[in-house]
Amino acid sequence: MSTPVLHSIHVYPLKAARGHAPREAVVEPWGLAGDRRWVLIDETSKIVTQRTHARMALAAAQLLPGGGVRLSGPGRQPLTVPVPDPIGTTTVHIWRDKVEGVLADAAAHAWFSDYLGVEVRLVHLDDPATRRPIDPEYARPGETVSFADGYPLLLTTLGSLDALNSLIRQGDRPDEGPLPMNRFRPNVVVSGTEPWAEDDWSRIAIGEATFRVAKGCGRCVVTTTDQDTAERGGEPLRTLGRHRRVAGKLLFGQNLVPESLGTVRPGDPVRILG
């Protein structure tokens, strides 16, 4: 087996929308720079994601200098959305957390409401250093996270994806595989490891940065959504349910919390520290 290396980086400026794969990314305390700093909320202030609106997979939010985004999607004219002035905040309900953010302008709300066919509002996370603590069971005092599901970064490995696709091929729906890595929406993808090796890691270094491995990532219906068509299937949840069920969760990938910061690039060595 070759030495583990960083295969690719993925940043998702708008939670649940398409991501992009930059040539490098700065690791900030709450995640990769620009990752999940924007989110959609409904009329009750709950987040809107692919769990209920699969068409989010086809929308994109290109990150612009200064933190703004350029929205695009099928049948829609692109729209540039600047970072809103933090003159007032609104509450975002994200799982069990209530997080303060800043509303974008009315044009952005209208753009996405028309695209999804439901009333939504676009919100920016203006101060990730203070707005949302990580679950204290897995965090140290002062550690925070963006609008990501719960942790600053998600790591997956090509070895585990290959193993999962092999299990799908041997199952009762082989036609649904092989699945691409974008089903799992990782931030960092590592190559050169044995399948499921990441389950045993507690600390790692990627290039200039070091990370604590907080916990395995429980997967949801989003992984069954084709990120290019927004169509849903049964995999990988059927196969994960048979082979990767731990304490009621279907696991694929590991959640990371930065311990030291820096810039990461594809090709960087990945060192297992514990």
C-alpha cells in the first residue's frame, strides 16, 4: 500500500449546493475557508437541504473574492450575491442548534424561492468564530463550526469507496453502482489507504495542518441522490445498513476538527499521528 496522500479538496460555499475542487484551501478553525458559510432557511427558519429538496444538488454558489457568491442553476439566470452588511441577524435552526446569521438581499431570496418552488431565504454566517460551538461531547472549549452538519471537515478515502462499491456490486441492486465520491460530499479525500483504515485514526496531519478525528459520519438520504441529476436511489444506504451499521448509524467517512492551521493541497502527505 502506498503512502497516504491528499487526493482532492472540496468546498461547498452554500450548504447542500454543488461544491468545487480548488487547487488549495486554507484550513480555518471552523473548516476550510469559504466552506458552508451560506445556507437556505424556510419560513420557520429551519435549514433547507437536499434531504427535502433534491434540486439543491443542481444549484451552484461560486465563491467570489470577499466571500460573496454567484448563484447558478438549471433554467435560471446567474445572480451575484454580496456579503450582507451585519446590521442585524436572524436565527437559523440547524438540527438542535440555533445560530445567528445575516440575511442576504431580497433578490437572492426570490432567486432561490423561484428555483425551488417554496419560500426560502438565503443567510450568511458572518462570524464563524463565535456563532456555533461544536457538540461539547467531541469539542474543546471555544471550538466552533460553520453551517456544516456538525464538524469543521469531513474526510473520506478512496480505499473505502472502492470497498463500498464492491459490496454494492455483490448486493441485490448492483445496477446502482459504482457510486462516485460526490455522493458523500467530503471536504478532503485521501488516497493510498486500506479500506476503512480511517476508522482507527485519532489524529492526523495533512500538509501544514493537523486534525483531531472526532467521530464517524452517520449518513442520510442525501447519499442516495445523484448529484448530477437530483434523482434518488436506494444506495449506498442499503449496503451501509448491512455492513456499516454502528450504534444505529450508517457510517462512511470521519469528521475532523482542526488543531493547527495552514494550507492544504492535493498531493500533500497524510500522516497518521494516532
